[in-house]
Amino acid sequence: MNDTPKPEIEELLSALIDEDASERQKTEFKRLLQHEPALADQLAALRHQKQLLNALPIEPAPESLLADIKAAMERNLILGDYRESSRSVMGAGNLLLRRILTVAAMLLLPLGLLGVVVFEILKPPAEISSYVPAKQTLADEHTASSLPSVPAAPTPPFEGFLVFKTSQPMAVGNFIEKKVFDIGLIRFMVPNRIDDTMTYQITAPAEKIAELVDALQPVWPRCEQVILNVYNSANKQTIEIPNVQPEQISTLAREDSPELLARLAVRYASANLKRDDSYAGRPAGIENQLSDNIYPELNPPILTGRYAPNQTTPVLEQPVKLHISVKRNAE
Amino acid sequence: MAFFNHYSETKSFDDITLVRQCQRGDSKAMDCLILKYQDRIYNTILKICQNRDDAAELTQDTFVKVLESIQSFSGRSSFYTWLFRVAVNLTLNHCRKRFKTTAVSLDAANEHFEKDKERLVSMLADPNGPDPAEIAQQKELAQIVVNLIGQLPQDFRVVLVLRDIEQMSYAHIADVLELEIGTVKSRLSRARMLLRELLEPVLT
């Protein structure tokens, strides 16, 4: 016979020793007892066992328990364990956020580096820089041979280097700056100063350059020498125009054909050399006595319709460059 | 301190009154609750975890946890049930961790258990069987019985301790363990049978 009763019999015996059995269960037990008398012994053993467990002595809790509990609660209060436990939830949130940000950073960093590499590969080729150290550029500005041999692309139709040699460089420089500001070219201008030379590099539409040059007319009488070097993109040389006049600069600035510009510059240079009565160097105030037509009129075929006197000047979209230098006249 | 100088004095205060006083910050009421239940909690934990130091620490943790959150006690179940629920949960968690850390020493424990069993059998050699109360009152023998209880699977052990030692009702056990009463009865009957198998050489 198997001593181990079935689970349902186990529960029946358990209910009986707990006096929790229903009448139906008691009847069932009596019925089972007739077929299996050993169940009576099992019931007795379980009762014996329960009595044994019920009678197990109670061990007193440690005497220091009350004091220990109060000390622990006080310690928790002082150390802020309550707040710590509540903060731990927030800390877990922050930790999660930090982990997410870390993962994001780990993903984005290589992507960023990859993007830079791809950009470096795919970006259009950089413009050929005509960078020359500023000091060298300024020092050599008035000499044709040392002008930038490789101009920035695209080459502006007109790029001139206007040099004012004067014994009053500060007054002339201030006047130029004021006019640049008045005309609204200040944002197109890059000023610089090295030693006694002030330079202003202006990149603006030809009309604006012409307007500026016109406004600078009072500068001429205060200068002993005014020279314009015009860059000839055809042969990458410059054409020096001595004693250049404001109207000539305006005309050259408006010309958008490099060939015509070069021819016009050569013509002005030649004409100016023949004249020694330019009003540069004359006392201030007499400039208005000078006639506007003392310089040769250009033949219309040369201008090929791009510019003719008394006609509306076409507005060129492409900006032109004018470098103005104001130098102290050492002579 | 004369207010609760003796354990029996604390029994004169009903739990809900003491809890309300605790919630108002009455430290004497808190002491009363501790003194009222400390022995029962300690013994229950000790029977489950089988280690006095652990039982003392777990009893302390139980009261600290309950008293620190006494403001949240709404009275849906009795304080007694709540206290035992916290105690049993802490103890079971502790036992699970300890089981993981001491699994390698199970063989040694079994060897120790067999020695205890043989010792108990030899001490109770009377063929008519000893009186259970007498066995229980002998400290060494009682300890052997407790050790045998400790050999039961944890889920069965807890139910057996709460019913046959702490003498809780089925309903209370179900509340404490958050189980169905049927599950409690089933586990209890299984636990009793398993313990009987362990004690049979001694008690028959």
C-alpha cells in the first residue's frame, strides 16, 4: 500500500485536523476509512504533528529590538533615506535619459564624422584664392608688376587699384570713409591700415562705385598724385593711368567688356601722360573751375554701345572691385 | 515608560487606536505596537528563515518599514495582517537571495539535517511515542523540529508556520500571502504531509 495519500485525501485530513471539514467531508472520510483503515493513523499522526508545532516555545525577540528599531528610524530620518528612496525613482529616470543621450551621441558622432568626410569629397572645388599677405599686398598695390597675378574667379569686369598720394592722408581717409558710409557701401567695404597706408577694398555694383568716385571728387585737389591701375584680365597685367580723373574711373567701372576696358584704360593712360594740368595737386576750391571736357571724348565705336555720353547708363549686375589706397606722400 | 513596561499591558490597546496615535506622531503608541508584535514577528521570521541574526534584522526592517509608512495605512486590512505581510515578504526575499548565495552549501546542510534527525529519533525511542508538548518544551528537540520545518520548500514552509505555529486563520493567511484560500489549504495540506514524512520516524 502506498503511504502517501492522494492530494484530495491530504486536504481532507488537513481539514479534519483543523476542524474545518464540512459534514460532507466528514461523511466522505468515514466512507474512506472503511476501505482504508490506515487513514486513521495518518490523521492521528497529523494531529500529533500539529500539537507539536503549536507547542513549540516562543522565543523572545532580542531585548535591544525596540531600541534598534527606533535608532534605525532616526538614522533613516537623519540620512534622508526617505528622500533618497523617492529620489531613486528620479535618479532612475535621469540615468535612463543619460543612457539614451549616450547612445544617441554614439550614433550621431560617427554619422557626423562620416558626413564631414562625404562633404569634403563631394563639395565643389574651392575658388582659387588670390590671397597674398596683407602687408605685401598693400605695399605693392601701386606697382603694376606685383599686383595679384591670379585674380579671384569669376573675374569682375572692372578691378581697379586707386592710389591717392597725399600729404593729408588722415583727412583724405576720413573723407573716403564718410562717403562710403553715406552712399551705403559700408557693408561692401573691407578697410585696413598698415603703417601710413589706409586701404579700402570695395566690391559693389558699377553704378555704386561710380557714385562713390563722383562723391570723392573733393579728394583730388588734396592729393599730389592720383593713380589708377586697371587690371587687364586678358593678359593678366595692369594698366597704370597716371593723374586719373573721377569721370574716367566711373567710365571704366561701368565697362563690362574686358577688351574694351583695356583699350579704354590704355587710351586714358596715354592721354593723361600728355597733360600736365590735371587738377590733382591744385589747391582745394579750384576744382570747379576745371572743365569737364578737357579730357578726350571716347569714340562711340570703342564703347560699342555699352556706354555713350548722355545716355542712360546700363546697370551691371556683376559687382566690380575698387581698391582705394591712401598713402602719405613722402616727397 | 511605565505605560508599556510589560508586554501584556500593550495587549490592552486595540491596533487601530495605536495606529491612529502613531499617525498623529505619538511615539509611545509606536513603542506599544512594536512591543505588542515583536515576539510574534520575530518567531515567525525565525521559523521561516532559520537564522536568529537574520530574524532579528528582518524583524527590525519590518517594523521600520511599517512605521515609516504608517501614514499610508488606510485600514483596509488589519494592521496585524499588514505587518505580517511585510514581514513575510521581506523574509521570503531574503531567503531567495540567501538561497542563491548559499546554494553550494546545501550538501553540508543536508548532512547536518540527517544528523539532527537521527539524534531526535534516538532521543524519542519510546515505542508509544512521546507527548508532543513534552518534545516541544525540550529546547534541543524543539530546535530539531524547527530545523526539519526549514527543510520544507519555502512556499509550503510559510503556510505551515503561519497556520500551525502562528495559528492564523485560513483567511488571514490568504490576506498575508495574497493568495486564494483554496491555494492556502492546498499548500498547507502538502506542507503537513511533507513534514510528516520527515517526522514520521520520530513521532510513531
